[in-house]
Amino acid sequence: MATSWTLPDHPTLPKGKQVAVIVLDGWGEASADQYNCIHRAETPVMDSLKNGAPEKWTLVKAHGTAVGLPSDDDMGNSEVGHNALGAGRIFAQGAKLVDAALASGKIWEDEGFNYIKESFAEGTLHLIGLLSDGGVHSRLDQVQLLVKGASERGAKRIRLHILTDGRDVLDGSSVGFVETIENDLAQLREQGVDARVASGGGRMYVTMDRYENDWDVVKRGWDAQVLGEAPYKFKSALEAVKTLRAEPKANDQYLPPFVIVDQSGKSVGPIVDGDAVVTFNFRADRMVMLAKALEFADFDKFDRVRVPKIKYAGMLQYDGELKLPNKFLVSPPLIERTSGEYLVKNGVRTFACRQTVKFGHVTFFWNGNRSGYFDETKEEYIEIPSDSGITFNEQPKMKALEIAEKTRDAILSGKFDQVRINLPNGDMVGHTGDIEATVVACKAADEAVKIVLDAVERVGGIYLVTADHGNAEDMVKRNKSGQPALDKSGSIQILTSHTLQPVPVAIGGPGLHPGVKFRSDINTPGLANVAATVMNLHGFLAPDDYETTLIEVADK
């Protein structure tokens, strides 16, 4: 049945108002204390929205089942958050898709697994990804099931190339994860399967860069995984991680690349012709660059030295527009009829701006995991290059000011009906665990919001300010009573991951109908309710199958 793209007019709210949609990345709502960087920062604009008209400020759920993840113990992330914000509906995501495919056995029957299986008779199966139970990029139990299932289906030689976490989980947890997987591999060896860890390194220094920010990160991984070359050589992964972590200032995120060698000093698992490779992360953003290196014949980002003829599949397809990778073990959610596409087809001219580290969030993920424009005559997407070669706490203001200024200019130009931006500071700096830098980051994001809202004021427009998930509002791990947790030495355990906190949604602006207020009759509002809300602000009703709007119009 063909989609009808025409949206009905809203019975009360007018068309023709410019609407600014601002997504504060990693900006949740939590109790005020010294570890709440949003509370500690000077944020007069967000404070004024929160403490102004109560009917114009609300909180929504941004984690777990509200964004399609398996349980409410699963923290949200930028990708599923922006999917929900743009799609207006909740789709099974990431871990949940993989869990379902593993539980049903469908993963073993589909084209992707049967493609890599062709290499099992003569070649090695290589599994590359984040060894962690964080559930943001990957999950240890899924890797264990993948190894077990492959060995039961003919894989006689298996090599793991592990990336240590310390970002979505506590720093130091890598040791336990390595012990767990090493035990599994030892049991397989007893059953006659040659299964070993072959290489590794920390996720932020080896392999898992994103948005082409620093190709050297991917090259370090390539050298270890494909060429079997690294500055550090060990007899086991456990020895590697323990030894490298003992270095001054070492942490899981930035462990240098290492390879495992045999008694003669030779790498036990370089990737060679005839092998199969699976990248087992289910989240796309930090696997795309490696996927390009593995799959693209025309590749010039670094010298690959040797390009093995392999059968490669991702856990999921990481970019639907690029068809990257071409083969995948689990089919992605089909997110069609996103709010962005509806609005463009109803004449809403759209401007989206973000910096490189969040390149895809208000475009690719917002548009249902789709690259490119719906209608390039009505859309403009701007990317501000991120700083490279430094950690984000060194420049915590990031590119918030530049994003805001570009967006201000777009609003004042009168060329666009909607502007949509992502301000990454709270998330990217929050991930470093540097509390003082994160306070600076939150202040910078607030200043950027002011620039955009001032422009909205000048054109008589409307704003909607929200976030994709929590992070900067709680920077410490907590015990069961909610107090800061201490490590064995009595020090506070800093939290670098996202949180389970709700996020704000604020609306306002001179163009907002005076009777608009947030509804109080939605049981558990979430990010997916935002799309219908934005459609209303543009003067349209949302499609019937969208999650309901957050707003209503009271009689004045």
C-alpha cells in the first residue's frame, strides 16, 4: 500500500512558524550535588526554561524500552535516542535485535552467517569488537553465544580481536571480561576447536574511532588484527591487559595495541586470504570506519599494506545508504516514514547542523538510519569539523559556539522552516570522566542554546529543547543507597557512561500559541513522543501510528 505523505492540518496550531529543535547530548535530570555537572555549571538559559512556566517544561524517558532496548536496565545512547526522536515510534534496537536473532536461532539461518560459514572449512573465523557488558556497543554474553554457535556449526579455528572498554563500564573491568572469554576459549580448545584471543587494545586508541575523526585509530587496529603487528607482544590476553594496565595513567579506554604471539614470537591470528571476519558491535558509529577498510577496494585513508580476500559481515548493517557492510548477521530495524521525511514532503524546509563527532545524529539517525537528503532542494546539512588529536576534556567547549552561530544565521536567513542541531558537549566531555571540564562543557552548551533562542525570538519562532540521554548530570558511580561508590582504596568511582535518568523537553518562543502546554495524561512519555510534538508545532497532525504528542492546546 502506497504511503500517503500528506499530513492533516492541526485544528488550532498555525503553519509558517520557524521551529528550532535543539538536542543537548548527554543532558539528563538528576538530583543536585557536586557530581551533577549541569547543576554545578552556570546554565542560566536552561535554568530559566526549567524554572519558568511549568506547563512548558517536562521530563521524558530516554533509556530502556522507551528507545527500543531490551530492558529498563539498558542505558540509552545517542543513536537509539535520535532514532526515536526522529521516527516518532519505538523500534527494536541494537542489543534487542541481536538478542531476538540469537534466541530464535534466526541468526544461524540467515544469509550473513551462511556467507561467512563458507570460510570455516579452510579458514579462520575472526571476531572483532568491544569486549564489555555495557550494552551500548556490544555485550559479552552475545559474543559468547556467537563463539559457541559458530563452533557448533563448523568453525574449527576462531580468533578474537578484543577492544577494552572503560567508558560504558568501569575502568578496570576489562580484566574480568578477558578472564571470562579466555575461560570459554580454553573449553573450546579442550573440544578440539583452535580458539584464542589474537590481538587487542583500548577502544578510544585502537579501531573504534568514528565519523572519520582520526584514521590512525583504525590503522592501529588494522596493523594488529590484519597484519599481526603491534608495539606490544604477549603470550595471553590476560597477561596483556594486566601488564598494560599497570603502566602509569593507564586506563581501559586507551590501552595500546597488542598482539598475542606463540613460542616463536609469531602472531597467532593475523587475518589472511580465505578467512571470515565478523565485527560484533551492534552499534554502528564506531564500526563504520573499520568496515570501510575491510570492505572497500578503493580505500585511501591509510596504507593497508595487505588487503586479505575475506568474507566479512557485521553484526548489523552499519550504514543502510552505503550498504555497509554488504553482509550482516542481523537485519536492522526498518525505520520508514520518519518525521523528517514527512515534514520535507509537506514543504518544511530543513536545516541540520552538528560537528563531526556527532555527524550522523540529527541527520542519519534522525532520518531512520538513512544517509543523504530526502529532497536536496528543501534541506541543508552542515558539518562543523571536530578537533582531532586531543581528548575532549582538553577543549570542552568543543564546537558549540560555531554550531550555534551557523544555526542563528540559518534562522535569520529566512530560508528554513526548521533548524535541528546537536550540541555534544555534555556527552563527549562527560565520557572523559573529567568533572571540571564537564562543568565547562555544560556552560558552553547553555551559551549555544542562548544564541539559537535569541534568533528564534527575533523571527517570532518556536523552540523545542531536549536531550537524547543522560550523562553529565551524574558523574559518579553510586551504591544501592544512592551514595557515591568507593573503590578498594577508598576513592570515588567516577562514572564515564550514560545514565538511566530522564531528559528535559522545553518549549517556548514568541510564535508558540499561548494555549499550548504539556499534557499530563501520558503514562510514560519518552523520546519517541517528541516527533509528533514537533509536527504539531509546524501546524500538522502526526500520523496515527506515531507515539502521541506531548502537547495540548488549552482554551484561553
